[in-house]
Amino acid sequence: MTALFNFQSLLLVLLLTICTSTYFHATFPSLMDRNRDNYLVGPFWKCARIGERLSPYVSLACVVMAVSV
């Protein structure tokens, strides 16, 4: 079953995308900031912003997801 049809898997993929994008933005900030209007990099840049600004909530969601899995 794909992650689109299973809600828990969809949340897991979303959390992993946010965490990975935030880490990648912290490692290579100029690469993501320079290409944030690109249709391919733009959603990952937005996920990185969510991860940076809502980091306590994202980390709490990761812990909850780890316990539930």
C-alpha cells in the first residue's frame, strides 16, 4: 500500500521530508535559498521553513510517531 492511502504512512513521509529538508537547509543554505522559486526545490524549501520555525512541534511529532510505529 502506498503512503497516499495510509494516513499514518503519509504523516511519516511528511515528517521525514520536513526533517530532511531542514537538515539539508542547515548544511547548504545558499543552495536552497538561491533556488527557492524553482518548482522542484520550492516545496523542500517550504518544508525546511516549517522545520526551522516549528521545530519543537516537529520534534514532538517525531517522538509520537516513533512510539506509535
